[in-house]
Amino acid sequence: MKRVNARTHTPSQPVDRRALAEIDDLIDNGAFEAASVLAWDVQRVTPGDPAIWLLLTRIDFLRERYAAAMYAARMASRLDPSSTEAWVWLARTGATRARWRTEALDAALQATALGPADPRTWTVLAELHLLLDAQYEAAIAAERAVRVGPTDVAAHRALGNIALAAEEWPHAAAAFRRTLELDPHDAEGQAGLA
């Protein structure tokens, strides 16, 4: 029997971008199992690339496998501490469990520091503050999200949800109307307005 030696790669070798695009397409098509298998194959070849860890986070988050998603998000943020995307995913995933929310809040604050012009950073911070019953802080973060991303659907949706929680009906209705102007098919916006 012929012995096959595994190829060796340095951790800093970048992932083949075509493979990342293929995984991304599989995720968009809902083929999470196939995306996961391919992502782990790519990760074994180039374990030090944070892009693959971000894809693994997304896959497991969408599959509602939050512990695995949290692990992958932590890896992505450790491998690339200057990545706003990694911190956003760490915050978003951490929001799914009460025991991770302190870490998630720290990640959201890091994301806003790295990407103050990115409405996603402020939206995830607003959502975390709302989960932690800090409605005032949530409203400030949501308003900032809307200010930096006036066409961002998630920012307006978050502002509407925060206004609903505060029983500010006119503000909630206005935010949800704007959500539906931007995306008429947004289910959360429709439910919030109703």
C-alpha cells in the first residue's frame, strides 16, 4: 500500500477565495450541511484564516447550533482582532444565550469602536441592550444605527422593536413603516406594524 503524506500548510496561508465563494453560495441556497462539510475541509487545509471561521459561524448560527457558532466566532475574532465582521458575529451569536451576553456586549462595543460607520455594529449593540433591559442605551444605539445607515432595514427594525418595548407606539409605527418602505416583504416589520 502506498503511503500518502498530507500536504502541510502554514497557518497564515490564505484560503482559496473560490472555495469561500462556493461555501457562501451553498449557505445562501440553504444547503447548510454541504456548506459545513466543505467549510471544515477548507479549514483543515488553512486553519489560520479567519474568513473560514466567519463562514462556519454563519453556517452554525443559521442551523441554530449556537455553541458551535460561538466557538467559530471566537476563533475568527482571535485570528483577526481588527475585523468588525468577526466582532459583530461574536456579539450576534452571544446574544442567543444569557450566559454569553456579557461577552456579547463587549464584542458589540468592540465592533462599534472598529466600525462606527457600519449600521450593523450599532444595531447589534441596540439589540443586546434591549435584551439586557437597558432600553435607554438600546434606543441611543438604534438611533445611531439609523443615522449612519438610513437605508439599513435592520437598523429601522431594531428602532421599531425598541420603541415597542418602551410602548412608544407612534415611534414604533414610524420605524416599522420605514422598514417596510425599504423592504416591503420584511416579516418582522409587518408584524411590528400590525
